[in-house]
Amino acid sequence: MTVVLAGCGDLGTEIGLRFAGTGRRVLGLRRRTDVLPPQIAGLRVDLAHEVPTLPDDTETVVVVLTADRRTADGYRTTYLRGLTHVLDSLNTVQAQPRVLLVSSTAVYGVNDGSWVDEDTPAEPRSATGRVLLEVESELLRRRPGATILRLTGLYGPGRGRMIERVRAGTVEEPTTPTYTNRIHRDDAAAAVLHLATAVTAPDSVYVGVDDAPVERSHLLRFLADELGVEAPPSDEGDAAPGGKRFRNTLLRATGFEFAYPTYREGYRAVLAGNGTRHP
């Protein structure tokens, strides 16, 4: 049986390696296939403009696209057109594969520091968030049994911009406190594998986040302590934190276990150089 990755960048490659580790054949769709590891067969395709030809034994399709431009038009070209072409390709596949879309918690517009989960109405504030919600709706319209994993902020190998800015002393703490929500790349990939293979009847939407939403200022101070550098100056005042705090109760209820349950374990692993950076 074949697992198809529609999009095979850093996260997609890690997902593919985990599927390959279960003995499945993995096919990665991307414009450049020469950078893929040997465990993932490549199919060169531009999903924004082409409908791929998928194997008849396709068991699972994971849509994990990355937009070149962080604009509404860029998102519509990459995510909506890409998804549409993937779904069109499934019309010619004899099997009825499980489809999982990796989306984003940007579809939630909450900004008052309150708790958010799958039951919170998705009311995006940004134009790109509205496109993502449109993409999700299109998937569920055409594939009602599909699963959507809405990820919070990814970090991990090769995602060290915040670390480098703290180390260089060029990052500033926010003047208004705000919550940030994180998930290590490896846990995000493991969650995809878990939902696709270990959950018999998954819900339509899950939030992918670790156990510890944290004020951004606290995260920056933690990184400064770990790096042994001076913490960024703080001018938060007494304002209540904004942003949002995500719960992972539904994902946890499926039996999923995190390798990095909080940012502490995850960033310490990153700082120790653990993990592999993918294309």
C-alpha cells in the first residue's frame, strides 16, 4: 500500500520517513524530487497547476503544502488549487484512501488570551486565515470523512530563527504580553502518523499543540537562560496577556503521546543538536 504526501518539505519529509518506518511505500509530490531521502519515492509535479497521477493502491493521502507567498493570493494558489488538484486525482484511484490535511490554528481569531479547542468557532481575522478555512471547507465538502490537523507554531531542527535572535541579543520582548503556542516538528509528524494509522474513526478536526501555552516573554527568557545570555529587556506592564491558549485534549484522548510535551524539552533538544533538518 502507498502513502502519498502532497507536499514534501521539512514537515512532509519527516512525516514520510515515519510512514516509511512502518513498512509502507511512500510517494512524495513536489517540484524538486532530487532532494528527497531514499526512503521516499518522488513524483515531480507542481500541484498549483497540475493534477498528479496517483497509484491505484494509494492508502493514505497527507496534504502538507507550503505557500511560497504569505498573501491571500499566494495561499489560494498553493493551498486551494493544490488541494483541488489532489482531490481531482483521487477520482481516478480505485481505492478510497484516507485523506488528512495539515492546516493551521490561524483559522481561529481569538485574541483575548482565552482557551481555544476544536469546539471554538473558526473565525479567522487574517485574509490568509480565511483562505485556509476555505480550503478546509472544500476538503470536507468533497471528502466528508477527511481529517484536518490544525497546527500551532512549529519549531525544531532548522527552525532556529528565534534562538539565534536571542543569542545575538536582537530580539525584544513584546510590550503587550501575549501567549504563544508551540509543537515540535517531530511531534507534529508523529501526530499525523498516529491519526492516519492508529485511530479507527478520527474526528474531522484536531488541534496540534503541546501541553504548555506560554507567554512569549517567558519563552524568550527561558531561551536566554538556556543559552547563557542576557534576557531581552521587558516592558510588559500589568496588562493581561492577549492571543490564545490551545488545548490538546482531543488529540490526547486518541492515545497520542508527545516526545516533547512542552517547549522546555523541545527547545533543549534543539539546542543539543538533536534531530535532522530536511529540505
